[in-house]
Amino acid sequence: MGHDAQYHERSELKVLGNEGQHRSHWRSITSYPAKVGCSVSALNDELENSEFDDGERPRIPSETIEPMHALGREQWALRRSNEVLRKALAFSLMVERERLSRLMLFSTRLWNLVT
């Protein structure tokens, strides 16, 4: 949301306090952001995070998630490096093929001059 922690707590308390006035949890969430100028998804994310933090909802601990994200970034970097190496090898092979082709042409012409 981009506001301070107290603002988040007040927003969560306001939404949770107004749940009785609405038919569903989602309606109580969607009714509040327009009044304070934040998005519904931002408020919903904050509510979910507070439920995770309070132990009301299960989730993978952030101590586990961060190494997984780091591994994903490392995997992406390795794939990109492999792609660069593949392209460099293909270019190198193309250059070598061209060099050998010219060498064969030169040696054929030289052979024809000698014989």
C-alpha cells in the first residue's frame, strides 16, 4: 500500500470490524479501500499477510521461500549463460567452417598451379 504499519493495522481492523455489516468477507474488503484511497488487491494482500503472520492461515515460512527464490534466480542466470555459450559456440563453428573452406579453396588453387 505504501503507507506505514499503523495505517495497515487500522485498515485491517476497520475491515475486520465491518464484516458483520456485509454479507461476505470479500464485500467488507471491497467496501473499504475506496474510502481511504488504496486498491482492493493491496488491502487483500495486507489482510492475507496479517493472517499468515498471526498463524490463522498456513504458508511456507519466508526463511524457506527466500532460498527458493534465490535458486530460481540462479537457475535463470545459468540458463541465460548457457544460451550465450551456445550462441558463441555456433558462431565459432561458423567462423572455423568458413576458414577451412577458404583454406581448401586456396590449397586447391595452389595444387592446380603446381601441377
